[in-house]
Amino acid sequence: MCGCGVFVIKTDMTSGHDPYFFGYGSLVNRATHGYRDAAPARVRGWVRVWQATAIRQIAYLSVQPAPEVEEIDGLIAAVPGGDWAALDAREHAYARHDLRDVAHDHPRAGQIMIYQVEPRHVVPTGRHPILLSYLDTVVQGFLREFGEEGVARFFATTKGWEAGLHDDRAAPRYPRAQTLSARERAIVDAGLQDIGM
């Protein structure tokens, strides 16, 4: 668990250390990527949002600046040698932004970046449902990093649930879908029930 007791300003881009990303969705689930130098973290001033885009007919999980939101949990991980190519390809609908207020206990993290869906892709909310296999993968990551309280915080600090849900558990459409235990599925289902879905 992340002690993360103090927010620190991370602006040093000349420290000689690898840059880091802050994952707030599927990147929190370490099983979906190979970035091993990782640690739990929190960022202030952002909120997660399920975002409709012109790219596909299902929702992307993104972030928006939100000063009224105290903080969101996530995972920071080093990008070896600053080689962003593979991660940028994975996050092709997103643009990277430098983060300022990040709380973590990692001794080497310097520059930290966050991905946000590019505004040019955003469309008015329509029928762009959330894939359950995507949500399952995200929640599994939060459960492993932050426990059940972290899962509850994930649901509470995420907006856009009105997008609705597409149940694809039987035949997952999310390309990095993970296998969940019965307990993990029950935790996802309980979180959805708590927010009225």
C-alpha cells in the first residue's frame, strides 16, 4: 500500500532517472503491461471520466482537470530510457501531459506524465457504453494495489457512468482483458450496484 502522505512537486527532467507515467485505469493493473519499476501513487486535481470518442463505439477511460476533487489513486511506473513508443501506441487516442502534484513513496521517480484523451477525438455523449471486461481489468488492478477501499474510491472518483454498460464477460472485447476470480467479479458487481448500475 502507498503511504503517500506528502504531495511532492515533480518537475525535475534532468535528474538522470527514467520518466514515469501515472496510470489511473487499466495501467494500474500490472498484468496488462511490462513496466516493472512501479509504485502506488495519488495525484491531486484530476478526476477520471468515461469518455465518448469518434474513434470507437465504446467508452475510453480518461481524466479531466478537476480542482474540486482532492485526489485519485493510481500507479506510477518507469518508462526505461524514456522510450514512450510502445506506450504511446497503446494509448493512441491519448496525449501525454506533465503532472505536478503527485504523492508517492518511490525514491527515483522524477518527471511523471499522465495520458488524457485528446479533445479532437471527443464527441457528445451518445451510445458509447463501458465494456465490462475493461472495467473488470481496471478494478482488479485497484483491488490488488489499494484493496477494497481503493476500489470504492475508484468508483467514487470516476464520472460518466451514465454511458451505460456492455456485458462482454463471456466473450471479452477488451484486448488486455484479465481473468477475474469469483470474489473479484463480485466486488466489481457490488461497486456497480452501489452507483446504481
